[in-house]
Amino acid sequence: MSQATKPQAPLGHAVVTGASSGIGAAIAQHLLTTGWQVTGLSRRRAAIDHPLFSHRDADLTSEASILAAAEGLAPQALVHAAGLMTTKPLGELDAAGGATMWQVHVQAASLLADRFIAGMRQGGRIVLIGSRTATGAAGRSQYAATKAAYAGLVRSWAAELAPRGITANIVSPAATDTPMLADPARGSSTPRVPPIGRFIKPEEVAATVGFLLSEPAAAITGQNIVICGGSSL
């Protein structure tokens, strides 16, 4: 008689911010497909129907909301993919917009990593979704500054966590085919098509994140993986 096949245990538990749309949704879907349990943190519920997926409401502009959403979670991986872009040239900078981007990009990442790190075992992973714009772009200084801050965070965390066998990295795509490209908050900052002739696909970013969460990537830490489609050439 054949025995019923037992369901395989998840590869691990990953928390993915911004899982309701764009790159975050692609990452969540990719991890689920490859056997991870995923908890998505976002204001809108993700349209993901999978037995290993759960959602928690989280307003990443609010410290209280972030900490409430993180309560009781002990993930083996944190992927911070949530983001927004407000663009203004120097002389017209939007102070409120800049503060919101700092909160969502930098402060939220810091709060979540700080909350989860105590429970991470050897093999733990932290990945922040950065941007090629972090090196600077006209009209995007406030956005670029928040993404540039990731290098300081991740390289510091990587140095602290290496003895524990936990890695921290950044994945920085160029213009990616997501709803953010059409966001009115971009103003006159028109996205440029990379030399490969198309925008980066969210699935390409997700696959790179998936590799960084895998065992073969255990020696990669403190790095910024740029997916630019030739834009840096």
C-alpha cells in the first residue's frame, strides 16, 4: 500500500514588506513557489491565495503600527520591499514627503530588523530593496538619500552578524515595471528605459532575492546587487 505523501516543511519563514504590490508582491510569490512560509506586511491586503501566506496590516509610516504588526513573529528572513517615491528638484523640496520616505525606507527597515534579529538563527537573512538611484539622480535627491542610507545600515549589520552566520544585503534595481512608474508623485521625473530596451521585471528582482535567501548565498553579505539592465555601463 502506498503511504500518503506528507507535506514538506517550509524552507523557512520570511517577512516581506510591501507584499501587496509591485516588487514586494513578486518576492512573496517567488518565495511561496520555492517553499517558504511568507508573512506580508502592508496597508492593503495582498491578493495572494496560498496556504503558506498570511497578511498583517501595517502602516510603515507609524512606529506603533510596525511594532504591532511584528509582534509574535520570529522570521528567518526579512525582506524590506515597501517603498514610495516623491520627487522634487532642489529649491522645491518636499519636507513632508522626504520625512515619509525616510520613515518607510529607513526607519521601518531598522525597526523590523531590530525586532527580529534576536530570534534569527544561523542562516538568517536580511535583504533591503534599494535603487540604482542611490548613487544620485537629478530631481530625486530626497529619494536617493533614503536608498543611499541602506548601504550604511546593511554593511554595519553584515559586520555585526557575520559571526552568527546571518547575512545582510541590498538588491538595487533600475526602473522596474511596477505601478510606481506611473505614480503621480514622481512628478516630472520620467523613468528611463535601460539599454536592454525594457524596464526591469519584478520577477527578476524576486529571483535575485530568492537566491540571496538560499544556502548557496551564505558567503554573500554586506553587498549591493545592482540589477540595472546596462544602465550603469
